[in-house]
Amino acid sequence: MVEMNQGLEGIHIGESKLSSVDGQKGELIYRGYTIEDLALNRTFEDTVFLLFFGVLPDADERETLREQIALSRTLPPAVVAALEACKDAHPMDAIRTAVSLLGGIDSASEDDSVEANRAKSFRLIGQLGAAVATFHRIREGLPPLDNNPNDDMARYFMRSIRDEEPDDHFVRVFDACLTLHADHGCNASTFSARVTTSTMSDLHSAVVSAIGTLKGALHGGANSRVMEMLLTIGSEDEAEAFVDDALAHKRRIMGFGHRVYKVFDPRAKVLRELSVGMIGRGADEKWLRMSDRMVEVMKAKKDIDPNVDFYSASLYYSMGIPLDIYTPIFAMSRVSGWCAHILEQKASNRLMRPRLVYTGPRDLTTKA
């Protein structure tokens, strides 16, 4: 009898120094630092530096990396044209196309040295953020935002989305969101990136694989569906009835449960705290009350806690971010983790080649 694990739960494919997910404790750490500490006390650029170099940057190191990422946000004209051509497509399809094209025109695309892959990673972090922002502006009939190289990623993106100088509090909250989504162990999209890398393919190809995986509703696509669900429910008074009806008809309630966490997702706790801080700053308190009520009901009736998608949905909504941009935002943050994992995979590589158990017919013949 062949032992199988269809979802690969509990299967370890290697070692990593990047992040640790403890599903029993509800703990996420990047390179030894808790996600709560990093999200609330450091910046996204700090987190990128930490993932790649294993230590937090000093002021000069942070500024050097911030500038390196910022300068890459000016997209090549061919990429802007591709985003224009994709303006009616699914946003994840558009940014997947942009990354593929960026790989095709990057002069260092086939340079597989550590230095080249690190430089490509930092360029791609800036380029992917710019691709998401530019795609949104094209759809809105707006020109690409002039890139201010003094902006960090959060400020640049909030200015692009809102088409105005962003509120400092919004920028800080969005920066924390980017940190929260930067890495998460061997999740589905990171696994895709590492599998592609294991074939000795290039960095851009691995990131394209990851984007395709993230698009799915059971991975990155869940957060926009959470907000669609909240908009459908409409009020706190209807939350319990909605849950009861969904459970009775065995419909999936988006934003709850996790393949690893058996307790409250630590990222969701930080997002809820950030949501509280948004009350009176553009957020309608009803979304937080409705969300909290659903959490209470789901815990009482199914003993299931929320995941990162649940509170991020209404938080993004409060900042004026369109629903279908939620998953691309996930990608513009997670690309930092993907690229760090790609470099880690390349440093100690083995081709990933699992097997399937054949259950089809045997002993057939074409002879009459």
C-alpha cells in the first residue's frame, strides 16, 4: 500500500532560514522576529532587507535599499504598453504578463549568480508594485504616476491608488500590511516558485509561476471574496443568519480556517488592531463590528478562527482600494518572500520530482 498525502500537509521538503509558521501557537516569525514586532515597529523595506540578509538594516542600509527599489518603479515603455493592452483583463493576469515581459527584456535575465539574482529581486519588488499601480491608473483613465524616488513603497502606492497626497496614517497602515504579507513559509505560491527554481529556471519564470498560483481563490484570491461577502451581508444584524445559512448549505465562508494555523492567525490579530486605528480616519465602524460578530459566531459554531484574508479585506476597503486589486497587492508584497526563497532554493538545490499513484486501467491492448 503506497502512503499518500494528497494535500502535502505535514510534508517537509527542506530547510529554510526565512520564516517559521507555528500553527499551534499562532506564531509567525521572519528570521527570528515576530510578525507583530516587524509590522508595528519597522518598515516594509526593513523587512525586505531582513529576508535577504538575515539582519535588520541600519539607517544607511535601509536608505540604500529603499532607493534601489524606488528607482526601479519607472517601468519600461513596453511594459506600460502591455498593461494598457491588458486593461480589461483580470488584474492578476495583467501583472503576470508584466513580470513575464520584464524577464524577457532584463539584460541580466540569464545571469544566475547570487549578486545578479539579488539585484533582479530588488528591481522586481519595485517593478511589481509599479505594475499594480500603473494597471489601476490605466483602468481609471489616468496616466502612470510620476515616480518620486524619495517615496517608500507604501507612500508611492497609496498616492497612485488615491491620486492625491496620502494621509500619513494610511501610509503607515499600508506599510504594515505589506510587511504582514511578505512571507509565510512554504505556502502554495512559494512552493510553486521553489519547484520552478528547482529545475534551474530563471528568477522571473519562478515568480510568474508564483503569481499564477496566488491568483487562485483558495490562496491569494480569497481576500477580495471576503469583502464581497461582507458587502452582501450588509449589516452586523445579518451576520449570524448569513453564517447559519452558509453552514446549512455547506458553502465555504471565506476568510476562515487555515491549513497550518489551528488558532487565530497572528497576522489577522495585527490587521484587526490596524482596523481599530482606522476608525474615524475613513473607516466605517460597521465593517469591524460585522467582522467581529462573524468571528464570534464561527468560533462558537465551528471552532474556526479567521485567517489573514478576513480583516485585510475591510481594511483595504477603508483605504479606498478596489476589491480586485487586493490579490495583486498580496503579490507586490509576497514577491519579496518569493525572491528570497528562490535564492535560498538555488543555494542548496535538488529537483523536486514527486510521484503519483496510478489508478487507471491496465492490460489493455489495441489488438482485435
